[in-house]
Amino acid sequence: MKPGIRVVRPTVPAALIAVLIVLLAYIGVGLSTPASAAPSLLSQGKPVTASSTENAGTPASATVDGDPATRWSSAFSDPQWIQVDLGGPATVSQVVFTWETAYATAFQIQVSDDAATWTTVYSTTTGTGGTQTLNVSGTGRYIRMYGTARATQWGYSLWEFQVYGSIGSSPGTTPISAFKPVRASSVEGANAPAAAVDGRTSTRWSSLATDNEWLEVDLGGPATITGATLVWENAYATGYRVEVSDNGTAWTDIYTTTTGKGGTENLGISGKGRYVRFQGTARATGYGYSLWEFQIFGTVDTSGNTPPLLSPPTKAPTATGQFALSAPADHAMVTDTRRPALSWTAVSGAAHYEVWINVSRTDYDFTASGRLLDLFTKVAEPTGTGYTPSWDIGDRWTYKWFVVAVSGSGARTTSDIRTFSVYLPAVEAADDGVGIVGGARDLNKNGTIEPYEDWRRPVETRVADLLGRMTPEEKAYQMFYNAQTYPRSGWHFGPAQPGDLDKVLRSAAGTRLGIPPVSAGDTISGYETTYPLQSALAAAKDYPLDYKLGDMQRREQLEVGTRGVLGPLAEVGTKVLYPRIQEGNGENADVAAAQVRALLAGLQGGPELNPASVLATVKHWPGEGAGGEAGIVYDGVTIKYHMIPWRAAIDAGAVNIMPGYAGSSFLDPGGPGAGNSKPILDYLRNNLGYTGLITTDWLPSSAWISAANAGSDVMGGADPGASGFSMPDFLASVPISRINDAVTRILRLKFELGIFDRPYGDPVNGPYRFHQPSYVALADQAARESLTLLKNNGVLPLKLKAGDNIVVAGPRATDGAACCVWTSYFHQGYGSLDILDAIKARAAKDGVNVYSGSGPSPKLAIVAVGEPSYTHATAWVKEEPYLPPDQLSIIQGFHDQGIPVVVVMDLPRPTVISDWNGIADAIVMTYRGGEEVGPATASLLFGDHTPHGTLPWQLPRGVDQVLKPGGTDVPADAVEDWSLPYDLGATAAERSDIRAHIDAGQSPPTTYGNPLYPYGFGLQSW
């Protein structure tokens, strides 16, 4: 059942009810409905203005006169608006449009305090006309319908524009309850508890039909509450309490009523506590309680979860070991407190001490080399020889710490460096057949806790114990995917719908040893909120933002228990014709390194894998950007350049790496693809010092045995039931020592992820925490920063006045999917706008008319061109990296009419644009800019922000800088050097100098060659 839809359960036969409905309709008697106290109608008889009227007989005031026979109709153009002055600050909860046949397919509902600055509270591009009842949430004195697309040739025509809510402001602006963990006494249908705190008035929580029902929110820390807003569906409470608690068990009333009115209730309440609860005592209807929103306002004290950051992330002093630490013992595992007492021996003459711990940070310098795990933060300056942290230390496996003694004169001496871990999982009973014994999950269901089940034991102890209990077949299954069919398999290929994934995870609990799988998919640029591809991020070079994007993806995945992702890429794109160059980091290896560090740290939630991490799979080893999936061509010099981001990934804590399909003529001449090549995998382990997991790309079943024997630990996507494959053959052909080696790594990562102890997400509530406004803002920021302005003859920013017309044309204008690849999608259901709709929405603010394809007397044309979404193979012929004739003709057509042309191009790979560069008045490159690329592009065109991005690659002047005449994508026909950066049109001397810089460990010059636009080009102002 969809959120917001009530299912009425009949108590008499359905056929009889159907007959009664017909009879009652015939005699004009309505069926009774649950009693409700609807919010007040605010718009009736209020002042109304509109952008236009068709004639004097269709005035704007007709929409608020309560007469269903009178209507407003507008002029026959887009956009148009109609606006109601509600007479004072109002909280709006519902809008009802009664359309005449000339309705809007695309429109927004906007609110404003001053009729000048508007906030959108509802947006659609799929309006259906008729009577539309829309649940919204917003505050303001003014409200308007802003139409951007008509369903007919006529204008917009409304019989009635009804606005419901209450006069008076809500208790606050941003609820402290938004998207917080929530639970309830019961749930009716699919109306989950989290729907009441998701800020969306189209989703609701509803309880079962009894009086004693409750909804509880964990605010995340001690809170000072200053107000609450309850937005009721028809089934409201006449009697209820609002309660607070410090611990979720002992509750104190801060509000009580027996005369609840429903609608929108703004409560001026106050109280303190971490938990807040609605407790119903009396229902107004025969149904349960049903809340669109339960909003709590105030402040939350997060200091108990936040370490003091008294220094930047800093490396330890060179000289250590000058005095001893006492406790915790070195390598201690702390399982009884989140605030372990630290102590050390006294140092004579010390005036005070400094305590340094490698706490997880969000503000690392991602451009700096070295392991993130070796960066420390000063957290305290005690005068004594002990310190107890002032915050709850999160679960992590390698906390490192030292103390500096500071004398009165400032002399400094440093202790030795010790490590400890903290692990206190919140183990909860789940309906999966696994009991809780002694606070741990009894995974083998024998009534006792074995060492591998005991979370208080070190990871290596648990690994060794479990490995010793497994049969050879159970071990081998851990190296394979398809857990949805084979519950003993170690891996699941996602993404899956939350409920389906939960079933897969729970099926593993029924196996003999209860080993959980990890679900991982190709959501390489966001799980449910899609951000730009790495090549677009390379145009922005905002590494702190990259961290936030990875962290956002981690949070969304944890909501539903998806604990892996098949990304990011550590590739440097130095070959123009490599289709997957769009997924890499551009051609600058230092930029690639910084991006990979930042994304990895965000996905992990720190400098190492931990129980709050998503397991990142860095790919495609050993760097397919230097040749592509058919083969890597670097040599003993250029390999150094392509290894830079791989070393950075390892420094950032990468513990899963995917070899690609390509072999390497340097590392294994004449050998197979990387996943089956022992020399290529040995180079990773022996030359880069990598000790983590190796997961192959999706290989045929005939290659799995050789991949395992070469050193691959997990067979990517491998189905144990594949035709022609048998597990006995695998066990007979792969030595048990090799299997033990692989499975040890697999189990270690699973224990480090904490999934033996907390294997599940929340498939019921988790999806309501996807796509939060703060997440959308990050995706929008990333898109804005990546947009690259290559050319501007003065047409940007758009200088238009109300009533001006513009045209938006080109195949990418309505192709939202071009924003993204693989399974990071364009989410129209969440309100993502393609370029056309985004420009319409932005133009509407200025009263500018937008036409699709063509229109009357346009001031300019915005032509959206480029390559549609693709994955392994380009959409266009690979050897023809230029606009096809049909797209070029659109640009040429507007130019020939004397209409200024702004070309907006998605740029998934370096493309030849010389044939139209001269006739475009402005050029904006959007890359694969994520689901917010439409609004980001529109806001750039209208001058809401200045351009920021720069090209992540050189752009060739012509195909002759890439291929010989008539050539194909083979080394013999290449003109560029596939393994060198910045060499399009370069001379032999320039290429030699690039190689010399690489060989010396220096960044090569970016200015060589003769491209149409050089690497790093982008106009930075208007």
C-alpha cells in the first residue's frame, strides 16, 4: 500500500458494498466517512493577482469565490501564475486545485513572506488535471501556482484554488526531529513511522485502530525543546500527550490535551530530553492515528558525540618513546565503555600534557600523501597523568594515541605510540531465527556463544575460530556472489529494493553458521541521491565536498543494510577513446589521488574500515585509463603516473580492489586480464604493499578457477549455479591453502564491518531517509562547481526581462538519464528536473517564457547536446568523438536564423567540438553532472552563481590528434600516447619532457600539445 492511501477494511461482503454505493449515489446520499477536523480554508475571498487573464470574464478572483461555475484563465503561454494573499503568516498543509480542461502538466506551488522571494513546496511535471488534492508543508503570507507547461494550446484555467492550513507561524524553521531514528507502537499498512519525520507531506505514519498508540523519535543527543508541530491526516487524536525522556524508558509529560482539533497543530511547548514521544489516548475516528508530520523544534547538544578538535590532522613527531603510556594496554580491545581512561607515567618538569588521538576527521588535506590513519588530533591538554575522553568514542579498530609532555619553558617530549580498539555494538533480537545469548547473536543456533559469535573477542580470534568450523564447500561459497539464490554465498549483487535485500540478508541467518553476505552494486556516484561522476568532480576539484558526497552515500546505504559499493575508480584517463574515461578522474594523477582519498574516507566514515563503513571496491586495477579494457599500454616510466591514485587509495585505507578486464603488456606481457594474471596481482601486493581483498570484475565461469589461483579472492558477480561450473571442480582445482587465504580476508572484512553482530538495515523506515534536502544540496553544489564555461560572447548570464521568450532544444534537454551511469539514477520521483524543466522553473522566477524546440521571436536558444548515457561502450561510434549531424544541425539552424546560441553539452569523454565552436555564442560543459545538473545548469545560465569548473582533459582540435586517418581503436592507429597526459598535438620533445617529469616523480606540465582547449581551461567569471 502506498504511503498516504488508506485501505478501508469492509465488514460486509464487497459485492454488497458496491451495490449500496450505486444506490446511495442514485438517491443523492453520500456514504459516511471517518469524522475529521480538516485544516481551515484560508484562501476563500482573499486578494488574488495573476500574471495574466484571458479576458474580463475569467478574473483571478474567481478561483477563491467558492463558486464552482466561475473560473480564472490565463493567456496562452508559459509560464503563468496566480497568487493569493492569505492576509498574514500562515502554515499551509494542503492545496486543492479544481481544473477546467485547460490544466497544467507542469507547475509548482510556492510560498513567500513578501511576494518577492519564493520557496517551492510542491513541484510536478506530470499534472493530471481534474481535482488535485495536494498535501504540502510550508509557511508564508503569499502562495501561488506557477505553471510552466500547459496540457492544451489554451492557457491555464482553474475553477477553484483552495488553500488549507492555519494562520500563525510554526514554532521553528528546521525541525530537530527531521530524518531522525523513529519507532512506533504499531504501523498500519505501509505507512511507516519514519514518514512522520521526513518533511514530506505526501507520506504519513498511521497506527492500528486502538487508542494507546505512540510514536517515538531519538533526537540524537540531549535536546532543549521549544515547540512542536503535528500535521494530521483525517484520522487525528482528540486526546494525546507529548513526552520526553533521557533514556527512552522513563517519560515526562510536557504537553497534554483532550481537545485536539486535528489539522495543523502548532504547540508552544518546552522540555528537555534525548527522546520525544507522541502518546495517543483518544482517537477522533474509528481508524488509528495518522500523522503527515511530527516536527520537534529546538536545539540538540552533540558534544557528547563529538571529539574536541584542538589541532589540524597532524603527523606524529619524529622522536617518540621518550616516556611510557600506561593504559589502555597496547592493542587493547575496549568493549565496556566508549570513554576509556587514558593514563601515562609522569614526566619531571611537565607543566601540562597534550593528548593526541587519530580520531576520524572530515577535514583531512586530501592532497597530501601518507596514510590517513597516521594523522593525529590534539583532543585535550590535562595537567595530570590521566585523561578520560569527554565524548563517546565510535567503533573503530585502530585508534592510535600518544602524549606530549610540555615543560614550563615549552620543551616537548613525546611518549610511545599505542593502539586500541573500541567496539560496543547494539545487538538486538531480530525475527530471523537467531537468538541472543549473553548479549551476542547465537549464529549457529546451538544455545551457546562460540568465539566467532562473541563480539568481545578480537577480530583475528573470531576469524580463526570461524574458519576452523567451516567445511571446504562453505569456505568456497564465501568467494562467490548470488546470495539471493545461494544463502551460503558471501556476496550479493545490488542494488535491490530494501525489502528484497532484507530477505536476502535474513536468509543467510538460516544457514548452518549464519555468515552474513555483503551486498554491493555499481552505484558509483550515489545510492539514492546521485552526484556527478568522478570526471565531473575532477572539473570541480573540491575534495572536502568529495568527502561529503562519499559520506552521504554511506549514510543512505547504511539505512537499508547495503554495505558495499563497486567504486570509486582510481583511474587516470589518458586515452581519449576509452569509453569508461567518464568514470575516472580526468588526466591529472594528483587530482585523481586527492579525489580517491576523499571519496574513500567518506564511504568508510573515517581513515579505515569500521562498523559504520560501506566497503568500497576501488577499480580497475592496474589502471585501465592507460589503454582501456582491451589492454593497458604503459611502460616502466608511465606506470609511475598511473600508480599515483592507487597508492593514495591504499593510504586512505582501501581494503578491496577490483582488477579490470585489461591485461598489461608491461606487467605481464602476453598474459591474461588482470583478474587472472598472477604477475599483475603480485605487483599490487608486493610493489604497493596491499594486503586487502581482491575482487575480480565480472568474468565468465571458465575463468574463475584461474582467477582464484592467480590470487583473486572473490569472483565478482559469480553465480555458483552457472552453466558449466561446479563447486566440486572448483574445490578440486584450487588448493585449500589458497581458499583459506581468500576466505580469511573475506571474514576479516565482514567482522570489521560489524555485520555478524548487526547484519540488517531498516527496510521499513530507512527509505524515508533517502534523498534528504541536505543531500540534494550537496549534489547540487557538486554539479554547480563542476560546470565549465568554455566560451562566452557576452550572452551569459542571461539578460532577459519579463515576457521575453527563449527556446530550449536538443536531445539532451529532456534526457534526465544522461546525468548518470550504471545504477546511480536520475530520480524524477524525488523531484529531479531535466534541463528543460529546470530552465522553465528558473525562468518562471523572472517571468521569462520558455518554449521547447521552437517558439515565437526567441531572444536566444539553449541547445542541449551530447552523448546519451552509456556504460562499457560509447553511444556514438567510438572512433567518432564528435556531435552527430542531427545535433550539429540544431546549433547551425539557430545560428543561421541570427538567434544567439548557448550550447550546453554533457561531456562524458574528450570530444571534438571544432566544427561548431565558432558558431556558438556560449558553451557550457556539464559532464555527467548527477541528478541536480538540470537546476545547477539553469542557475548558472541565469547568473545565480559564477562559473567554477575547469576541463579535466584536453579537448582535441580534431580526430587527427587522436587517430590516423581511417584508423580504429588499436595501438598501431593511435596518434596520441595512450599512457601520457597532456599530449594531444604534442611534439616529440614535449612528450619526452612529460616522461622525464614522470620518471623524476614530478607533476608534468599541463600546457603541452596543441588542443582546442587545454587541460584546466574554464572561464571563472562573467
